[in-house]
Amino acid sequence: MKSYLTCCVGSTAELIDKMVDRATEIFWDDLLNHVTENELYSVFDNSVPLEKDWAVSFYQSVYDGMPCVFVCHSAIEYIFT
């Protein structure tokens, strides 16, 4: 399973742009094949479940040469490798 690594604020524009350019959108169930709900909610406030939040999307990509999934929430990419 993947663990939280960083978000776009703690990274560089170059790494984030490359990751986003290669990204494929995935569904909630696909995300859970890579990251546990406990890991996700250690990063996010669980007042609104991520899978029901219309402003959240999930992706699979590569970050700095490592396969990753990321959650885009409020225009911030949260990266799990």
C-alpha cells in the first residue's frame, strides 16, 4: 500500500506538472486498491467523506519516477507513493 509523501505545496512546479500531465483519473474504489482509508483520513479531515465530495478527484500517475496516486482537493494535489 502507498503512504502519503507530500502535496504540491511541498514540492516543485516541475515535478507536479510532470505528474499531472501523465495522470489518469481513477474512481474511489481504484484509489482504495492503493491507499487505505486510514491513511487517507490521516491526511484529510473526515467531516465530509472524500468519496462523496463533489470537489475531490482521484488520479494515478508517476511522481519523481515513482508510481503514485493522488487526490486533488481544493486545487491541491496530495500525493501517495
